[in-house]
Amino acid sequence: MTIDRAVMLFAGFVLLTGVALTYFVHPLWILLPTFVGVNMIQASITGFCPAAIVFRKLGIKPGVAFFP
């Protein structure tokens, strides 16, 4: 697995978790998937993603989408 795939997997997991928390716990949990969506847009424009930095430090092999 590359950093690119790990970031997409993590974003999808957090997004779906946020939607479930919004539905089952409290409507303000909608802020979590909103933050994930905004971060994905920002990362697609700038190439900077904090999750990619964490995954790189964990030793996951690099991909092509995010700057080192």
C-alpha cells in the first residue's frame, strides 16, 4: 500500500464515521466529514496533506500524489 492509498482509505473511513455519528449521535458531528472534505480539496490543490506526513513517518512507501 502506498501513502496515496492510505490517505484515501483513512479519509473514507473518517468521512463515513462522521456521517454515522451525525445520524446516530448528534447533528453537530457533520463538522467532521465537512473538515475531511475541505482537507481533501486543499490537498488536491496544494499537494500538502498532514495525514500523508504521518503515514510517511510510519514507514508506508511513498506514492506520487503528495509532496515529501
